[in-house]
Amino acid sequence: MAWREALAEYLARRLPSASSVEVVNVQGMPAGASNDTVSFDARVRAGDEMVDLPLVLRPQRPDGILAPYDVSMQFRVMRALSRTEVPVPAVAWFEPDLTVLGVPFFIMERVAGETLPLFWYGRSPRLDAGAAALAAIHAVDWRQAGLDFLLPSGTAAVTPSDSELAPWRARAERLRIARAPLLVALGEWLRQNEPPSARFALLHGDPNPGNYLFRGNTVVTVLDWEVAGIGDPRSDLGFYAALHTVFGGMGMPGSRTLLADAYEGVTGQPLHDLEYYEASGLYRMAVVMAGWAVRFIGMGPGGTMDAISRRLSVILGPRWAA
């Protein structure tokens, strides 16, 4: 059976009042380098009425740059956040049964809006709205929301940095780069130098502009929760700064970015120790780019490691020069 027919049968079982369900208007959606995202309409007929429901299918990838994947985690995060002030698409069903489509998947509503490129290049109302959305994520009472499952398992007490980086260290082991000299040294430095002000908060994991949907100057939804975690809020800003190093954005002195400045403006709280959190983001970027190297021929991590080393020498001192 073709996957569209299998999905239509699945939806019909979930919508017992429907006399028929068709999967129509299928198209791939622009998404991050790691996600599989399929847009479709569920054409539902009930009696003499027919309606097209705008939906999105998120199947679990068997492999990729951020493997191992877990769409059940994304589903749980988004369902929990639907009861908070963070705008997320409504999630409908998670299905772990491999006999339906061959992989686990979930289905969520399709929200209309506009995405943006990877970097902010100037101050704007949209930048402030994105910063406010990120601050709302960090303000979530994650324990009350039931998101403590994002803490690394088997650990009684961890620091915010340990909590955030645990899955990334596991990915580094899987990619066989965990013992690369730069990552070993950087990982140890991060353990020894975590700021005393570090605190636990919900992290989006990748707050670049492409993960927001805008209508006008309003963020109508926040997408792509696959690397959500628990750590210090500045970790999200540090990862965004690290994206500039690897992909050529316009960074500023002191590990600052336009997003960090806007975040300070909307929260009224000064940001300190951003160099530490950019360094943490650079650890994660090394893992991301190693995943790219595994997936695509000719994209070896060597050049990225050199760029990361050069950036570390700027923000942390000359000992990090390659």
C-alpha cells in the first residue's frame, strides 16, 4: 500500500465520524538540514460536508546529521508547550507503530506564516518579536509543564551545562569524534569554567530566524524542537553566535549578536559570560558539522574544526589557536 493510502486509513481510524478521508495536496516543506517535513491536506467527508484540514507529517528519520532522532520527544515537548504562552503548532497524534508508515511519526497542524533566512542583519520589529519568543521559552516553568524528561537520564544532579551538552556528547561518541583533541579540551574547559550564575531553563536549541513563523511582525509559531533541552538560557544565544562562526554571519565583539542585544532589550536583563556560551555552542557546531561530513561526501570536519579553533582563540585566548 502506498504511504498516502496508509496515512489516509490511519486518519480515518482517528476520525470515526468521517465517512472518508483522502490525503491530498502533498508537498515537501522547506525545513532545516535535518528534518523531514511533509505538508498535506486531509480531505475529510462527513455526510454531505467536506473539509480540507491543513496538516503536517513529521516522520522519524532513520539517520542523519543529528541522529539518533526521536519524534516522540518533539511531540511531547510541543504538547507540553501548548499549555504555555509559547506559540507552537497544535499536535494531533503520535504513532510509534512501524506497520503504519514504516517509521514512527506525528501529525500536527499546518500554520500559515513566513520564515526568514538564517541570520538577522539589522534591528527590526521582527527581531524584537523573535527575541521575545525566545525569552518566553526560557521563562516556561519546565518542571510544572512536565518537561523534566529532557534532563539526561541516570543523573541525580547535573549542572546546566552538563544537562545541555549530555546529548551532544553522546552524538559525538556516535560520530567517533568525541576524542578529537579539540573537543576533549573544550569539553573539559566547559566543565571547569561554567559561570556561577548558570541556571536551569527550557532551551529551544536552535533559535535562528528560520525556526520562527511570522505574520507581519508577530511570531505565530516556533518550529523544530528536535534539539530542545534543559540548560542555561544563554546557551541558546551562544549557539546562535556559533552559527555565525561556521556559516559566516555578522558576529560582534564579546560573543554578542543582534539577537543577544534584542534579548537584553526585551528582558531588561544584562547578559554576562556570553563567551562561555558561544564556546558551548561551538562544541555543538563541531558535532553538527561532523554529522554533515558523514552524510555528504566532501564536507569533512577539518575546516570546521580549524574555524572553531580560531574563534576560540579570539574569545577565550591564544591557547586555542590550532
